[in-house]
Amino acid sequence: MPTDRAIPVAGPVHPRAFAWAGYTLGFAMSGFFDGILLHQILQWHHLLSGIEGGALGDLRVQVMADGVFHALMYVIAAIGMWLLYRSRDALSTANAPRHLLANFWIGFGVWHVVDAVLSHWITGIHRIRMDSPNPLLWDLIWLFLFGVIPLIVGIRMRKTSRGAGPRAGAGPRGPGIAASWVVAVLVGGSLLGAALNLFPARAATIDTTTVVMRPGAAPSQLFAALEGSDARIVWTDAGGGVWVLSGAQAVDRLRLYRHGAMYVSGTAAPAGCSAWVR
């Protein structure tokens, strides 16, 4: 009986651009996951936290380096979207969603492997938890959860999608998707748990707030922001760029942004490590 409906092509008939779209999108999303979770929410490290001396040890430079890192992830994600658009015809094949998702998880895992080997162990520019007495343990746990597991899931999904016809492997359904849900729940649960860390169940033992002023901002701007509040200055660096306050309330922290602050801890703003999050 004649029909006008297109019949999906079985098997992994995907151009190289389609495969790399999955790799690059997974790689970029892995970088965003690491940066948002560890740099901003949990605030366990900066990109360059392992560098303590010289210009790169300055907190303002480290915050800027985090921003440059995220900008690079945006570029990689944009390349992935362009590759996906360029190879959009491949989406009509039977196993396209499964193949794309498999490559996404491979790219996601590869990012964490590269980060562990290059950033943690070769260059030492940062570790997962800079304040841990056993940083290697945290590096290995993170590598296994978000590097090894996504890689295994992606590789297994890609193997099972090869040569499968419309009945066996067409569409996004199957055991591989169940495994993808496991990884997605793991990633999402980590983000949720980290977000809850912004609102601790008990008060911090040391009520301090770290303030990083924008380049060129005068100390008088910070004094003006604190006028009439109960906040007190505990410490400042020689250049007046970094300040530590005690007794600052939420409204005081937000007011500091209108008076020259580039980053104030405890406001969930884009930044890096702060003493109150442990």
C-alpha cells in the first residue's frame, strides 16, 4: 500500500559532524556543571586556586579566570550547536537520538577525565576540594562519578545502537536511556544538594563575609555601603581590594554591589571560594 510517510533509516548512518555535535555539547555542559557547582555554589575552588603567589594568586584575577573559563565553555557549546544544525539531516535516521545522547555522555565524561589529569595532577592549578587533608581522595571520587560513569554509559549506548534496526534500536527508548537517567539524576542531585548548601540548616560558627571590590573602587565606597549597619571590618589586604566583614546581614551584602563590590560571599553570585562554605 503506497504511503508518503518517510521510513527511518536503520543503523548508525551519521556524519562526523553529528557525532562531534554530541561530543562538544557534552564537553561544554560538563564544564558548566563543574564551574557552576564547584566554583559558584559549593565554592570549593577557583580554576587557579592552586596558584597562591604572584599576580595569578590575586583573588580578583582568580575570579576573572573563572569567567574566562565559562566564556570558553560558551564557545564550545556554540560550536556544538552549529555542528548539530549543520548535520540536522542525520536526525531523521532511526538511531539518531540514542547516538547523539551516547556521544553527549562520552563528551561529558571526557571533560572530567581531562580536568582530573591535566588540572589536578599534572599542572596542579586546582584540586576538587582545596581545603581537604586528602585532596586525592576527592579527585578520585569526582573522577569516578562524573568521568568514568558517564563514559561507560555513553560507550555502551553507542555500541548497542550500532546495527540495530527500527524495532531493536530506533528512537530514544531502551536500557541506554535508563542508564542516562541514572547519570542525569546523579548530576541533577549533586546540583540540588549543592544549592541547598547555600542555605545551611545551622548558623555558621564564624559569621564572616568576603568582599572583593572592583578594580578602581575606593574604600570609601565600602564604608558608605556599611553606614548604619552592624557589620564590622575584620581584615583587608594591603591594596584594599579584598575585605573580610563580620555581622553583615543579607541586605548589607546586596547593598555592597551598588558600592563597587565585584563579589560578595553568601549571595550566590558568580565567584569562587569563600570561607563560610565548608
